[in-house]
Amino acid sequence: MHELKTKIEDTIKFIKDELKEVPKIDIAIILGTGLGNLAEKIKDKRGIEYWKIPNFPVSTVKGHKGELVFGKIGDKNVVAMEGRFHYYEGYPLDQVTYPVRVVKALGAKILVVSNAAGGMNPGYKPGDLMVIADHINFTGVNPLIGPNDESLGPRFPDFCDLYDPKLIALAEEIAKEEKIRMHKGIYIGVTGPNLETRAEYKFFQMIGADAVGMSTVPEVVVARHAGLRIFGISVITDVCLPETLKPCNIDEIIKTANEAEPKLTKLIHTLIERI
């Protein structure tokens, strides 16, 4: 844990040296597959590519730009990750979640996380948004396993109301005003990289999941450990009903995410302005 804190300090020093001046961050944003255009709405934008940042992994997944962007949305100082890291890329979870530790050290109080997900609720359609009410960790791993440093977070963080109810209510209000089709549901996190079998989709439905994806859960676990408020949202990129399942590919998923991106950008941009 001492090594982790030293790495965080080194990363923060590099960012401050690179940008000369970094205001205290209010809100951090993680943008998933095909959802990077929100960064274009950030004012006074300054970015650093991941490969330049000490101790940062490099995103290897199609649809993830790989840049840390600083600036303002409304009167909030924000930092946005254009692309994230995944366990299936071969990174250990301490690296997958490392950026969450960094944004916390930069002052962030809220984490907004988005992803592309497969919809298992029969009422969902490709391109719909789903605000995450709760999640199921089906990865079989947890980034908090190992020694705990109380200065970074408690040994046993409580996950009641993991996704902030007030932020969810605000998002639902905005979606209604903007006539954005948005559901509220349960996200189940898996490791990937394969898409699931018919039997797995059926099982996930049985245990109460509405959407499935290969990210978000590790980042949210660390964010709660660090004391951040969390808002999560999924773009439903494909329908995963076991009875009518058809083959899907990443290009189709990215295409659907890109088509849904304007309404996701509108929702998150307005949400941040109103927080």
C-alpha cells in the first residue's frame, strides 16, 4: 500500500508539471466504448495521453481513445477518462482501478461512469440508456483484496446505496424533461472478453440482472472505498435474450454506442451542470 501511495504521488506530480496548473477537481468521468465525445463538450480543455502518464496503463480496446482530459463543465472542474482499462486486457485490478485513486487524489468528490452493455431485460432496446441502480459483481475478483491502508479507505466499505440515489433521481428528472428513453436497472459485471452463452444470459436474468458488461464494477468498488459518490449509466448496445439470441460483433456494438452518444452526452452534461 505504501508503494501505491508513492505511485499516486508520482502521477499527480507529473500531471501538475505537465499542465502547469490543475484546479481541484470536482467530478471525474469515465467514458466507455464509443462514448468519448462527451469530452468535446468540456471547456478550457487540456489533455494528456495515457502513455505519457507515469504508472498509467494504456488502453488496448477499439473505441477507447486513451486520453485524460481536464477542463470545465458548467462551473465544475472535471477530469474525463476517454477510454478505460479492463481486467480482460491482462491488467491486474490495481492497475484497472488506478485512475480512480488518481482522480480522488486530485480532489474529485463524484465519479460518473458510463459503459456499453448488453440488455437482458425484454423491455430494453438497442440505443436505450439504463441508469445503474445497483450491481452484481460476477467477476469472481475484487480490487480490495489484500492489505488495506485506512488512509485510502476502510477495510470493510459499506455498499448500501452504492449508486447515489440523489444523483439517480436528478438524472431521471433530466431524462423526463429531455424526453430521453431511460430505464433504471441492475448491472452485472463479468470479466469477458467473450460474449455470454445463452445459459449465462438466462442465469443472469434469473438472479435479477437487467444488463451485462465487462467493466465498471472494479472502478465503482474502488470509488466507494475512496469515499466518492457514484453515478453509473449504461448504453444498451445489443439485446441478449437467450430465446432469440443472435451473433453480435464489436463493430455493431460500437456503432450502436456512437448512435446513442448524443443523448448520453446531453444527459451527463446537464447532470453535471445541475449537481
